[in-house]
Amino acid sequence: MNRLLIVSNRLPVTIQKKNEKIYFKQSVGGLATGLGSFYKSFNSKWIGWCGITSEKIGLEEKENIETKLEKEFSSYPVFLSKRNIESYYSNFCNKTLWPLLHGFTQYATYERASWKVYKKVNEIFANSVLEIAEPEDMVWVHDYHLMLLPSLLRKKYPNVAVGFFLHTPFPSPDVFRLLPWREEILRCLLEADLLGFHTYSYVQNFLITVRRLLSLNHTLGKIIVGNRLAKADSFPIGIDYQLFANAETKPKVQASIKKMSRRLGTTKKILSIDRLDYTKGVLHRLKGYDLFLHSYPEYKGKVTLVLVAVPSRTKVQHYQTLKKKVDELVGKINGDHGKVGWTPIQYMYHSLPFHSLLALYRISNVAMVTPLADGMNLIAKEYIATK
């Protein structure tokens, strides 16, 4: 029977090792939330990095992880060393591809050594897929971490059905051509049968880039690649609507609503929640809120900005700098406008459990979502669904 193999950088399961014990829990947010209910409705298996570097787990622990993931989560782990994670993920993915794809070219670095490890890790993922893949399986590869995978899989199984979905923007040709390995990445992507993007403008950027850099034309998004046909199209990702729409009926959510309502008081609440990333426009919305309070002082004491910043890539210099700027600006706004009994910004620098997130959605009057560049922002969809 045909199966769907989903391949991404991380599994939909968070695996941690504490006091020599391995713990498993379902991941919340991002790709795991977007595809979680979908892949469970198919004969599927999810393949991704287990989240623990190879040096920290022994052979027996690896076997136990594989067994538990197979039985309880229909998943298969990829094991990566600390060095591979640092060069492939921390450097090439986060310091080269992420800023480039979002148009922040001033932050992008191009290191040949990191590129070589990126290629190596894509080969490790390909080998992991091929360990369990059968010729009739469909393989669905996700995101910029694994752009070389369609080509690596097709070398082994020429007729395998491969899909690729990019969860970030795809930039204009003038931006993408700054990448030294641009043509190799494009050719590897075109080994997929179907390439998915969030918006039509990203599809157009990709097709124009392919035409300019590889001299390959398209007809209605279809590109002839050798003796094959590749198609690029727009598929905006959605959410599990019922999960958010029915959230208020859950006891944990109800308890969180009461607790947060007491803590935040009776003021109107503006909710800002994002990973602390320079693409999200967090500093811009803080400056906008500051301007609002200066321009309309009659609202002081009547409105509160609830700023939830989820730590992200904390070892990367640009993110450390952003954290410092956000901390300083929050302090300045609270100092300039605050008064006894009212703090303009309630600032939380940590992730939230799912029931607390849903409670904040329910009690907030406004969700302020201001990304400077984004693949498809799901916060806006989730917030509306809870209403």
C-alpha cells in the first residue's frame, strides 16, 4: 500500500534527555501544528532529526528511540552529530538561507565549509529516507533545510513521487542570485514533481529565477526538466480550525483565561506573540505602540500590550542584538508611560503551553501581527479561529 513519507528538519515530537532518561512529548507550533492532524489521517511516516546530538545518546538509546517513535508517533529519527548541527543548521540554514530567503541580505553569510556540511546532512537525510522508502511511496520534503533532497532521492528511485514545500518566502531573482550555490540548489529542487509555495508571488519569483539562472521556461507553472515535468504552484497552509474554535470548552483553557484575566486586569489587551526574529517586525510594533501612547495620552491606563517573545536561535549574534534592543525599548516605553497600577507592556520572553496561548487569544481584543517578511503567518489565522 502506498505511503506518504513526510521529511522535515525536526520531528513533530520533542525528545529530551534528562538525568539519563529519554522523554517524548508532542511538539506545538510551526510545522508540527500545521501538518500534525493531516499526516495522522494518512498511511504516513514522519522522518526528521530526533533533537538530540549523536554524542549524547548510546546505541541502545538510539534503538529505544526508534522503537518508541515507530510505535507511538509513526515517525523515524535521523541522528546528527553536534558538528553537523552547528554547521548545517546554525550556520548555513540560519545564517545563509534564512536571511537570504526573507530578503535580509545584509545578515547573510556565505561559508564554503558550511555549504559542504549542508550537502552532507542532506545526504544523511536521504539515506534515512531510503532505509524505509519503497518505490511506490510518495515523499513530501519540507523547507529550506532540505533543498537538495529531491535530487538525492530521485537518483535512487527515478520514478518516485516527490513533493517539496517551502515554508519561507522565495525572494526575487536579484536576491537569490547572491547565493554562490544558487544553480545547484535550483536544479535539485526541480527534481521534485511538485513544488509548493505559500503565495502566488513566491511562485512567480521562483519561476522567474529558474528562467533567468537556468534558462528554463515554464507554461502555467510547468517546467520541462530533461524528460520530466516539474510544476510549481501556490498552496497556502492552514490550521486545524476546530482545535482553536473549540478551545474555550477545555478545562485547562478556562482556568488559564481566569488566571490571565486577573493578572492583566480590565484594560483592553493588544496581543503580540512571535518568535523573537528580525523578520517579525517586533521592534517596529513596539515603536508604533510608543507613538500611539504619545499621540493619544488619553488611552494610558486603558490599554495593555501583551508582548510574548519566544526565544529563537539564541546563539546567533543578530538575535542576541535584537533581544537586547527589545529589552531596552520595552523598559523605555514602560518607564516613559507607566504609572502606579498600570504597566504599558506586559513582556514575556519564553514559550507558552498550548492552553495558555489559547487563553491569551480569547481574552485579547486585538492581535498585532506585523511581519516584515513571512512565509504564511498562522498567528493571525489562529487568533481569528478562537473568536
